[in-house]
Amino acid sequence: MQRFIEWVQRGLSALLVVLMTAMVLDVTWQVITRFLLRHPSSFTEELAGFLLVWIGLLGACYALQTRAHLGIDLLAGRVSDASRKWVELVVYSLVGLFAFFVMVIGGLRLVWLAFQLNQISAAMGLKMGYVYLAVPISGVLMIIFSTGYITKAFTVRSVV
């Protein structure tokens, strides 16, 4: 399980680097066309917003895996070592349940509805269902990472 999670984390890290690079290039092109060429690009602002959605949601998954979420560490750090694994079990179970019910189930309904209503973005002509796919994909990743921490909490003395 841990090898699979490490593989997913490496892939997620590489994807985030690509998305951030694309966003930097997109915003740079937007500045160039607006201020130097005096003819603003029609799609760059919309693309930057879509990339921000994907980077934000996938970045939250990466932060969960690398334990960069302050609230989770703060709560687990305030209890004794004996009860730490139980706190981690509760915290990561709640994260997994939230990710399943809200992000995966709710996100899939959002994507389905966007495709059913044929929602198209204004400037790029992109189907909005593809933009909204970030929600259920991030939910699945959060479930994977939460499950990894739950199993790790009971196989190792402490995760923190």
C-alpha cells in the first residue's frame, strides 16, 4: 500500500509542477499581450482560473499527504503518544468520509450535471465538466492518502 501511495504522490507532484508551469506561462502571456502588444489574449484569464481550481484542489491533496495541513498536526501533537493513533484514526477517517461524500459523490454529480446541461466556458469553449473533474479526482486522492495514514497509524508506533 505504501509503495502505491508513494507512486501516486510522485505522480501528483509532477502533475502539480506541470500545472504551475502552465499557469506561470499563461499569466506571463496575458501580461505580454495586454501591456506590450496592446491586444489582450481572449482566453488567458479563463485558463488561469481553471488552472487555479485544479492546482488548489490537487495541492490540498498533496498537502494532506505531506502533512502540511496545520490543523491535523496541531490536534495530533497535543495528545499523548498512547492516544495519538486514535486521534489520527478519527481525523483521517473524517477526512476520508468528507472526501467520499462531498468530493467524490457530490463532485461526480456536479460533473454529470455539467455534462448533461452542456455547460461550455465562454472564452475557451471548454466543457465545464472537465474543469469540475478536479473535485472527484481530488476526493479519491484524499481517500487514498487518508487510508494510507490510517493503516500506517496501526502498523507503526506513531505517524507524527
